[in-house]
Amino acid sequence: MSLEISCKIAFVSLYQETTKFILSEAWKQIEKYIPIPLLEAINEYQSLIKAINVEANRIVLGSEQLVE
């Protein structure tokens, strides 16, 4: 694997972990102010968010496959 691809994989991994942390901290704050039924509705979009992340990985890595 080339150094460039290794760097891209590392960047995507760091981006994903940072995003997960920020979202988990944001959720803690959101739960204080938003009613649970609305949070449940927002959770329905989680599969869309995952699909967007997968597509972003594909674009960044080109034809390489990121192993999760």
C-alpha cells in the first residue's frame, strides 16, 4: 500500500472518530433540551448518515476499500 493511500486511510479514520466524539457530546447537550420523540425521529436518519460516510470514504480513497 502506498504512503499516500495510508495517509488517506488514517485521515478518514481520524475524521470518523472525531466526528463520533463530537456527535456523542452534542447528543448529551441536545437530550437536555429536545423532547425524546423528536430525538427518535432524528435517529431514523442514522442510516442515511452512515451511507454518506461510506460514500465520502469511497471518494477519498478512490478505488481502495476501507476496512472497518
